[in-house]
Amino acid sequence: MLRLKLKANFRQIESERRVFTQKALAVATRKLLTELANATPVDTGLARASWTMSPGRPGAYYITNEVPYIGVLNMGHSLQAPAHFIEHTALKYGRPLGIIAQEIDT
């Protein structure tokens, strides 16, 4: 009886931990999204306004910017932001598990 109750308690704790972790990740990702927008150089404001967040695989989110020239801005084209401002901003949130920034041809 006690063993069954402990198993149920541990399952409940694990479930609550997953929910808490997912919520914390969403909050941190939204904060990163805001920091990326604030770090983006502004001419017309389109690049800054084009940052979006979407769910990825379980436990992950994707942050994207589909403005065709975001890669050029990230390479240091604008004097308003240093080269690789995307990577510098993302690295404030810890060591990456994968690619930080990737330019995809559309």
C-alpha cells in the first residue's frame, strides 16, 4: 500500500516538474525574443518587428526572423549593432544545445 502511494506521489511530482520546466522555458524564450528585438538595428523597424517564437520539438521553442536581410544585419552591416548580435544575445541564456543562428534560403 505504501509503495503504491509513493509511486503515485512521485508521478505527480514528475508531472508538476515538467509543467513548471515548460513554463519557465516559455518565459525565458519570450525574454530572449524581447532582447533580440531590442538588439536589432532599426531603419524601417521591419527587422525588429519580425521576431517570432513558435513551439518546436517537446521542450524547445524556435525563434525566427524571416526578414531577408537579417543575416546581413547580424554580420555587422549596421553600425547600430555589433556583428553576431544574435549569437551574443542568445549566449546570455546559457550554453547552446544546437545551432544558435542559421540562415535558411526561402
